Amino acid sequence: MKTKRLLALQYGFCVALLCTLLFHTGCGKKDAAPPPVPEPPVLEQFVIEKKNNPDLEADIVFAIKGDSVIATQPYRYRKMLVPSFASNAQGIFIGTAKQESGATAVDFSVTQTYTAISKDGARKSYYIKIAWVADSLPHLYIQTEGGVPVVSKEDYVNAALRIDGQGKYTNFEGATRIKGRGNSTWSYNKKPYRLKLNSSASLLGLAAEKDWVLLANYLDPTLMLNAVAMKIGAQLGLPYTNHIIPVNLTLNGQYVGCYNLTEQIEVDDNRVKVGGDGFLFELDSYFDEPYKFRSANYNLPVMIKDPELSTAAALTPIQTAFNDMESLLAAPSFPANNYQDQIDVESVAKFMLVYFLTDNEELNHPKSTYMHKTATGKYTMGPIWDFDWAFGYEKSGAHFLTYNSAPFWTSRTPVPPGTKFFKRFLDDPRFVTLLKQQWADYKTNHLEELTRFVEAYGLSIMTAKAADYAVWKKGAANNQAEVATLQQWLRNRAGYIDGYLNTL
């Protein structure tokens, strides 16, 4: 009996021990779950939103492929941007600096390494890059017949013109003639040119015509001052304001720089549309057109730019009508007469504002000052033209050194004709009110748009500007500082105009 009891106890002990072992090894558990695997940190979305970066044109959306996060964007000067992102990570870091979505500004001029870190310390790095793409300007290739140089302002040379629109503009090939152009600008090393196509054609999207101009902008360190002036004219709605398209130019196989392609100022349906019996006048102290006269009251140098006259007799009625208009301004009864029936004062006000804002004092001489008139219409100012000597250059011999060191109207003795003529309008209180209203509207609605245009235009010519600098050593190869200088100068100049108009 003792033996049986002993065996039973031993058997029970063994069963209990076996169950204990099985329990501790998981026996008796149903479908035991493995321990949870930590979720890896993942960057789910990356975008630079306009709402956090107001000067952007639109959101910059990145593509995430593995650990590479890439976007392609047009080049911009300011690359400190605020990104927004979504992630399951506990924190996103650049180095040891924690990044806040929609709040932390980052320099995207270089590739940035973002590290996502989970709660349990798991890490994953992402390499975030913006591929900045510089703009390519259309390129004009002109080959003269026999490769002869262009050495004259009077005599055209036959040539072939080819335009590579760089995918943004329609390409062009055609026959043309080319000669020099300009007054003082023709004496500079970088030459301006005049083109006359054999057949009317649209170049770079502009209205079809035969006559075109290539401005060299040799004096202009930024290569954009004429473009800025034309932008102001367009903003103000001045009639027949030229378009400016920056281009690269290769002449007879040699790259000669970054130029402006623009329309020739002339009477035509697609240019200054005054009809076959209208007139285009140029007030210019060079006084070098075949048909011209000095006005009776202010001694203005008035030249008939269009149409081409054939006899001196044809000039007489034009001169008489101009003097009649001018006499109304000079009359003792001014402004209580009907002078506004003869000249479009709104165009005069807008014209003045362009010249005030750009500090183009050639209005005083005058030089390159255009006026047009239909057969039965009023004398109307425009188109605007020639701003190489503006932006403080005439005062100091350098652009941007001054914006307010002297009054706009010259104090020279004797008083130049342009000063006497245009300053006379300021003796009319109605005109002064109009001038102030036009300026207030411009400053409120267009000035900041102008400063943005300066940046956009500067970016568009950035690569071409560097290439131009390599040839001519004018301005700077990197034009970012030039753009900022011009923007600030315009803001300073606007403040000066505020003060000047308050004295009227």
C-alpha cells in the first residue's frame, strides 16, 4: 500500500510540474499575439504653401520617392521659405533643430536633410531639394550678307535673321536688313541696331511689322531700366507704350550680349495708330529730322517723325496748328481758356508721372519726347522712350546714387524749352488735382506690383546678364544686388514724389 501511495504522489507531482512548465512556456494560451512592431517614422507630405510664403506665385509641391523629396522651380533670389509637412513621427529635425510645419523657415538654396524620429527613437532621413531652373531668353542670330560688319546708322546691310524662341516663343527665320541706330548710344562699344524685315512678321508674339529695334542698354548696369519705364507706362495706361522683350543676340557668329527687342516708334495700325492723316511729333534738342520747326512761344524743338513730308509747304499748316495749341498754354488767360480742348491733359499727367518716378530729366531739354495726334483729335503725349539717363544718372553720372538731391525741374539759365512748356501745366489747379489723383491711384494699386516686376524681370535675365557681363564688364555678373537696389530706389523715389506733390 505504501508503494502504491508513493507512486501516486510521485505521478501527481510530475503532472503538476509538467503543467507548471507548460504554463510558463505558453501552454493553455489561445492564439497568443506577438509583441507589437514599432511603426517606422514616415514623411507623408511636403509642400511650400503660398499662404505661408506670400511672394510665391503658387504652392510648391514636392514628390516623395523613397528618401528623396524633390521639386523643380523657376529660379528665385530669396530661397528662405517656410515648408509645411505631414508625418507620423513624433518630431522632424534638421540636425538638432526641431522643425515646425508651416512655421520654420529653411534655406532651400542647398539640399536639406530632414530626420523623422518616432516615439521609440526610430529614425529615417529624407533629402529635400528644390531644383532651381534658370530662365532661357529667346536668342536672335543675325548673319549679314558676306559677314560684313554693321558700321553705319544710315546704310542698311542685308542679313538673315533666325530666332530661337527657346520653347516659349515661336521660332522665326526670315530676311532682314540691319543698320545702327541711336544718337549718343551709337558711340558706345555695345551697339544698338535697327532691323527692317523684308516682309511684315510677328516677332516673339508682338504685332506684325517690318521695323524693329534692338536696344543695347550699354549705360544701364541692370539691363532693365527701359523695361521698368515701359512697365510704368503700361500700368498708367499711356497709349502706345512699347513692349520690351529681353533677348540674347549673336551677330555674325559672335555673341554680343543681352538686348531688348522692341517696336520701332512709327505711325502704323500696329504701332502709333493716328491714321494716314495724323502726326507723330518728336520733341528733341538734337533737332535732326528733315522737317522741323521751333515753336513760337516756348521754342520747343518740334520734329515731324511721321508721316514723311515731301515739301516745306506741307510743314506750314502743321506748324501753325501746333503754335495755336501752344499759344493757349502761354496766354495770360491760362488756365481759364479752352486749352484742354486742344491737348489731352490726362496723357500729360501720366507722362509726367512716368518721368517723375524714373527721374528722367530729359523732359527738361526735351529729348526723345513724343507726342501724337489724329487729324481731328487732341495732342496726346506718348509713346515714352529712352530711359538710359534716368534713375539719377543725369544728376550724378551714375544710376541710383540719388533719388532726391535736386528738384526734377532744372534750374539752369536760360530755362530750357521743355521745362517751360511742361511746368506750365502746374499753373492749372485742375491739372495739379488730376496729377495728384493719378499718383495716389498708382501708388496704391501699382507700385508694389512694379517692385515685383523688377524681381521677375531680373530673374528672367539672370543668366543672360552674367553672359553680357563677361563680354562688356558693365554692372555685375550676379544681378541680385542690382535688383534689390533698383527696388529700394523706386520706393525711395515714390516717397520723394509724395513730398514734391505736396508742395504744389
